[in-house]
Amino acid sequence: MDTHHVASRDYTREDEWLARCDLAACYQLVDLYGLSDMAGTHISMRLPDERHHFLINRYGLFFDEITASSLIKVDLDGRVLDGDQEGLNPAGFVIHSAIHMSHPDMACVLHTHTRAGNAIAMQKNGLLPLSQKAMTLMPFLRYHDYEGAALATEERERIVRDLGPDGRILVLRNHGVLTVGRTIGEAFVWMLRFETACRYQVDGLAGGQELNWLPDEVVAFTREQGRRILGPGGAFECGKLEWPALLRKLERERGTSYRS
């Protein structure tokens, strides 16, 4: 199935239109998998061959309403280049621009406020090595302390510092979660994997049963397996295999209106 075969309306550059379609699909998938918070978070994508321009949602739309043509284009100074200036959320811009400015290889930044993700963000020790899912993610997991609503551009350097060069999942303590990826599929699958690990932990801690803590050497071995398997070039490189199937699932569930 060619999920991108659609007229590009007023967009003359095909690569921008394809990027819009993929990003709109990601918004729809976040909603489909129960990861959205009304209009409260954002997913952004750097445009191909435009290092300083990226796409983001117009604030006020729910994720299941977002289509390729509803996305707005902004630059790293917060100027809206295509769309309504009133549609840009300043807090969303601060968080996302921090990553886009410092990690040119990261094309996509995805931010959520999920129930399980926030539960882990509130817990002092964060994600615990209690499940295989959690342990394999730990090489890519970082934390950023809460500073209030992200409205100050000065916070950008601390977000970048805490993500580091190899981080892919950043827990925003007492706030939510952020993932990054070289592709939209990578960022989405990191988020879905992390959310699943968080749900496992919340359910396990709520069970009232004694937990099975693993030996340190087993945890270290499993972490290293995750680094090799899920990282760049790994057998299950995050998002590489899943994204085409996720697009097919979205179209089975919701049709192709996201490409309008």
C-alpha cells in the first residue's frame, strides 16, 4: 500500500508533503494508542533539507483532528512561516526547539503526558529494572528535573544537557516524557515501548506481591542487549520495522483522512 500517494494541495515540494503526511500519521497514532492529552502536547519534525524549519501542530486541535495540511511550519526563532502565528504554543516551542537546535540528526521530537509515563516521572527512582522491556530501554533513558512550565528559553540548554548525545527517551520529572528519533517512526516506537514499560511497573507495584529483583549482573547484561538490539544498526533498530505496519494499522482503523 502506498500510504503517501496523495495530491500535495498547495505544497509544491513533494518531500515537505510526505513529511507532513508522516507527522500527521504520528499524531493520529499517538491518539489511537491512548497517548494523547487533548491538545496538551506536541510532536515536531525537522523538514528534509531545511535545517532550521520544522513542522508542529496548531495549538487547540485534538490529535485525532490533525491532518497534513493543518500542521504549521516554524523556524528556530519561533516565527510561523506557514500557518497562524496564534497557533504556536510557546512552551511546546521551547522544548522542541532545544532538541532541534542541538541535535541536527534527530528529525523528530515527541512529547506526551500519559498516565503511566507521569506515574514514573513522579517516582523518585524513575523506571526500575523490573521487566525486560524496562531493562532494554535503560541505555537510552535520561531524566530532566522539573523547572515549571517550559516557557523560558534558558531551560533549553539544560534539556539538551540532560538528554545527552545518546539519549532517546527523556523523562521530564513531574511533567511527562519526551522521545527523539532520526525518523518519526523511531521517536514513536521509543515512546510506545517506554509507555508499555511504565504500565508494567505501575501494575507490578500495585499488585501487593513481593517483587522479583534481578541480580545486578543480569540487569547489566540485559541493558547491553538492549543497546545492541534496539540502537542504530541493531537487529530490531527502533522504529525501522514497525513504522510501515503502524501506517497500515492506522489506515485500517481510521482511513486516510490524515493525508488531507
